[in-house]
Amino acid sequence: MAAAATRLGSRDTVPASSTTAPAIEIQGLRKTFRRGLGARHVALDGLDLVVEPGRVHGFLGPNGSGKTTTIRALLGLVRADEGTMRLFGHQVPEALPDVIRHIGAVVESPQFFPHFSGRRNLRLLAQTAGVKRRRVDEVLEIVGLHDRAKDAVKAYSLGMRQRLAIAATLLKEPSLLILDEPNNGLDPAGIREVRDLMRGLADGGVTVLLSSHILAEVQQVCDSVSIVSRGRHVVTGPVAEVLAAGASGDVRVRVEDAEYAATVLTEAGLPVRRDGELLIVSDVADPSWITQVLARRRLFVSELTPIGADLESVFLDLTGTTPVPGRSGQVGEPFAAGLGAPPRTDGKPPPPPRHATAGPAETPQRREADNDGQDRA
Amino acid sequence: MRLWWVELRRLFGRRFTRLALLLLIGLVAAMVVSAGYGSRKTSENDLARAEQAAAQERSDQRARCETAHAGGAATPQRDRSAAPSPTVPASASASAAPRVSATPRTTATPSTSATPRTTATPSTSASAGARALATPTPASTATGSGTAPVGSLEPPLPGEFDGVDCATITYPTATDMMDHRTFSFRDEMPARAAFLAALLALVGYLVGASYVGAEWQHGTMAGLLLWEPRRVKVYVAKLFALFAGLIAVGVTTYAVGFAAHWAVADLLGDAGGVTRGLQGSLGLVVVRGIALALAIAACGFAIAYAVRLSAAALGAAIAYIVGAEIGLRVLTQESQRWLLTENITAWLNRGTKIYLSDCDSTGRCTEKILDLTMWQGGAYVGGLALVLAVVAAIVFARRDVT
Ligand SMILES: Nc1ncnc2c1ncn2[C@@H]1O[C@H](COP(=O)(O)OP(=O)(O)OP(=O)(O)O)[C@@H](O)[C@H]1O
Ligand SMILES: [Mg+2]
């Protein structure tokens, strides 16, 4: 897959109405599903999303937070109640017939005709859009299904179906690729291949919107992410900034005489915890200061690592879905971590826990080290 | 344009479509076999024997007629000591078939009874032969004397020959007395062509429903809409694909059906009399039959499309048959006018008559005939298909695809 990805630059022209237009621009999107007699369910509650072109953008959120619904609305499968959506500056769903040929999408476990072969399924799709027949074999090659292309899709494994779905999105040589849980069922090799494929495409100028629950994957491949919760936008920004927003400011220190070092650092006014051989120092604005303090007492640091938050903990924190021991969090229930909100029954969500555009300026633990230079020796 | 072609290919790639086509081929083959079964050409011998038998029968009838006119109803009765009573009309119907049908025929004037028969040559020659044979038969001489031989004949029923001129009895003819079946393309093909239309409609309904129903059930509709988001276009393309496929299948089926039936008639029956007029009317049956199949197929397609389930079309068909064709028909006679079967019959058979008996509280009934014309039937079936198709298109254009 990866080798072939480089052949996949975006199609001749990005169909942007203006060159600076975001690939995806969603404002105030609302969607209420009616279930049965009168029962309503708010799936999207004024959701905003902006995806700049030429990037891999992660689209994250707990189960039922409205990611798939957003994607469906964007692609004209679901009619939104309110809000505006633009793809490359074109208002959708009105302009969808014009822009759709530049968009490839995998929407939540896509389906194929089970009795037709993989190749035949792709050919039927290709013909509807006038894509050349040769392209079908090319994309089958890219996703590694070439040898099984003659088999009926019903004989495919889950991962093979997923590969076929990805192949289908590539048929059009898209400028925007929307992948809703593309890793569903893929083996490690497949996951890496998809990752390389996405990177390759993005390097060629293609915008990728990736919705996934595999946060390590998102952290690796995405340039920027958006997190949504309960149908609302929570945070958007480059991955590094979102991570920094959730960073604790803790630093891990390894030093010969941990006991003494802990005393020294405590005297210097820093909260210190022992972690086996190591020390965890909290609220450190500038880690080099630790080296300074210790060096003056002739304690030499052999390891000094700022403990960055990973996307998972940021995600759990921001969406309020951190599991609490002894209690099973329910889908759609806010603040499972026990922030006090009762399970909702009125169909209207409370404001999300944090609503911010992440950036270095907002890193909460940043604090001036006012006791710089003090030495008790 | 491109889309309907793709859909057409998918339609014929489906297993269900292929199965349905096999079923259609099987049914057409069964029709052809039924045409040829027991049929054989009429030889000179057959004709001579039939003519003789017909002449015998006619002279018997004349003898009975004359007995009746002579007021001899009582005379034969003593000869038929075994039979209980001649007043029971059932005794007439229990006898040979030609005789039964002879009863209404003989009451008619010669010109009327000749009308449906004029095209058939044997009858003319048979009646000529009958006239020649008429005088010297023992039966006619026996009638004069009123003695024993009359006893071999069934006695005339009271009023059976009232107002009949015994000399004008020209029925039955040789064709009625044939002892074998001869498949006649000319006589039987129009009805068979109409039956073929019903088969095509059935296949169209099932294929149309399954073709879109499966698409919903497999969840491939969403995938298709990612390639062509204009839903009305998608809908129309699918409907057109179904129509195109059905027209192709219909024309082929009719061509093969006609050819096979003609071959059977040529080999085992009577392939004669295929005039320009017959060809023209068969051509019109084909046109009407295919139009019917399209309308019915559109109904199945629309129901399955709107409900997103193939089985919905099947359920609707069963519900309709039980609720309307059986239920309504039993409840109110007048409603027959709105039943599909009657309207389809009218469309295929260039009009139909619905017999309604209008009974008052005293139990006296008067029969009323309701004429349903071809165009009324066609407009009704076509209108129904159009309404269903439009409703399904609107539902599809508005509902979320998830
Ligand atoms: N067709 C539908 N009818 C009714 N409710 C629906 C429908 N589709 C989605 N929903 C509801 O809308 C909400 C958002 O669903 P959606 O599929 O967008 O979530 P998601 O973010 O994709 O979740 P996941 O991570 O599990 O895929 C859910 O509460 C879901 O129950
Ligand atoms: Mg989803």
C-alpha cells in the first residue's frame, strides 16, 4: 500500500471556490432523530468543525457523540435540521453533485453486494462515475486485495471488506478522503498500511478526515484533531497543542540518591513523589531548573523526562468519559469520572466540560518559577 | 444515462433475476407443452368420420324435433322404462357434449348460428353432406310411422324444440365431433398471449421488488449515494433499468413463445389462418402485455423501495389479494370495478363485462352488466403504478439513509 500511495496525488484540481477555503467547514450543525412515536434524540447539537486542506485531521469523540452522523450529513445521506456545511467552500448538500467526485468516503462499515466479487463491486461503482476500468485493478493492488478480487464479497473477512471499502474511496482519486473507523477489523499490517497511505495522500495534498477510536493511531498519523462530545465540538487544534493542553507538567527524574534529591527538591518548593527508583516532580515550568537545583548539591541527573499527556488521557479528560473503578459508564452519559452531572433525561446536553481552542498560552500548569536561584546550601 | 446502464448490468447479474428468468422459461415451456399435448393434425379419415357422426347427430336431432312437433312427447316415454322421469333437465346435460350445446344452438335462427361458424370450412361441407343424407335415413322414415326406432333416441324435453323449424337444424358440425384435439394457433394464441402477459407481470413484480429491496437490505444504497447524490436521478435510473430489462425479456419471451407455439401448431396442429388481422391483434396483445408487466413491476419496485424491504412487496401483494380480491369481492359487488384482476382483464382482453345481480329485499334479482373498457382498465392499472412510483420517489428523496 505504502509504495503505491505516492502515486496517489490529488486529482488535477482541488475544487475549491477560493484557494484558501477549508476542506470542511461546519457551523452549528443540528440533527434530531425521531424514534418511534414522538420520541426524539438530539444527535448533533450545534456542532462546529473546520478542517484545513492538505492535512490528516482526526475526528474524535465517544460512542454516540455524533461523528458518523456529522459525516453522513456532510455527504448528503442525512438531512441536517440546522447549520451550514461547506466542502472546499461549496455549500453542501446543495453543491454535493459537483464536489462529490472529489470526495472518497468510508462511512461506518460500508457494504457491498455480497454475491458479487470485489472487483465487480468496484467496477459497478467505477462505471457510475465514469472511472476507467484500469483504475479498479490499481486500487485493488494498493489495498492488497488483488489476488482475492475474484472472490465473492460474502467470502471476505472483516478486514478484507474494510480494505475493499478503502479501495472504493480511492477509485475517484479524491481531494478529500473521509474515513470513519477505517481500521475496523484491520490487522496490524493493514493498520500500518492505511496509516502510510493516509500520510502519502496528505503529502500529495489530499485532505483526510479520520474518525477513529484508536488514539495511538490518531496521535501518530494526524496533524490536527477535533474532539466532539454529545453532538458538540469540544476542542480543535494541532495534535501537539491539544496534547500540551492536557499535559500535567510532571517531570520524571532519575538520580543516584533519590532520597536526598527528594529532600532537596522539596526544600526548593517543588511537589515531589517517589516512584520506585524515580522521582516525579510536579508543576515544573522549566525542567532545566531541576538540574540546576540538584547540581548545586552535587547530585547529577541521569534521566529527565517531561511526562507528556497522551491523547487518550486528554480525550478522556475532555469528554468526561474517564472510567471510574466500580462503576460502568453509560454511552451518552456525561462526566463518567464523577464530575457531578446526573445522567440526562431531557434530551438537552449540558455545556461540554471544556470548550477551547488549544494553544500553548492556555497550558494550565505553566507557572513562573519565582524561586529561581535560591540555594540553601 | 451511465447510471441506468450500470443498474441494468447489476439487475441481470443478480441471482434472483436469473432464477426468475429460469422460472419464466420453465413456464413458457410448460405452455408450449400444453399446446402440443394430445394434439394432432386432422386427417381425411378423421374428417370423414367426424362429418358422418355430425350428420347422424343432426338427423337424430331432427327426428327428435319432429317427434316433439308431432306431439309425441308421451310416446317415447314408454320405451324408456328404465329412466325415471324425462322432466329432469339433468338427463340432457348428462348426455354427450355436442347435444348439450346443441340445445341453445337449435333455438337460434340459421343465420345467427352460422355467424361464429362461417370461418370454419368443415361445418359448411358437413351441413351440405347432412342435407344429402337427410332423406333416406331410417330415423326419418321411422319418425313418420312413429314406431320402434324412435325409442333409441332420447325423448324431447318439454319445450325443447318449441318454435324450431326442424329443417333448419345444422348443428353439430364435424369440428364438434372430432375425437382428438387439434391445437389451433389462430384460435388459441390470443388467450395464451394474454396469459403470457400475466406471467411477465408476475416476474416483473418479484424481480422489481427484490432488485431494490436487496440493495436496501445489503446497505449498499448509502455507498451508491456517495457516487451519485442526486436521489431522484438514482431512483429514475433504477426504474429505467428495470423497465429496459423487462422490455427486453418481454419481447424475447413473446418472440420465443409465438415461434414455439407456431411450430407446435405446424407440427401437431393447425397453423393455418394466421392472417394479417390476427398478426396485428397479437402484436397489440404483446404491446399491452408488456405495458402491463411494466406497470406491475413498477408497483413492486416502488413498494420495496419505499419500505426498504423486498418482503414488503410480497406482503403487500398477499394483503391485497386477501383483503381486496377476496374480501371486497365478497362484501360488495360494486367494488369489483376497482379490483386489479378485473381491470387487468379489461386491459388485456380489450374490455370486460362484470355481471352484478341486483337483489331487492323480496329476493328478486335483476342482472346488471357493467362494462369495463380497455382504456378504463389500462388507465386504472397505469395510474396506480404511477402513484406508487411517485410516492416512493418522494419518500426516497426525503428520508435519511443510515
Ligand atoms: N438512524 C438513527 N436513528 C436514530 N438515532 C440515531 C440514528 N443514527 C444515529 N443515531 C443516534 O445519534 C447519536 C450519534 O450517533 P453516531 O452514529 O453519529 O455516533 P458516533 O459518534 O459515530 O458513534 P461511534 O463512535 O459509536 O461510531 C447516537 O446517540 C445514535 O443513537
Ligand atoms: Mg460512528
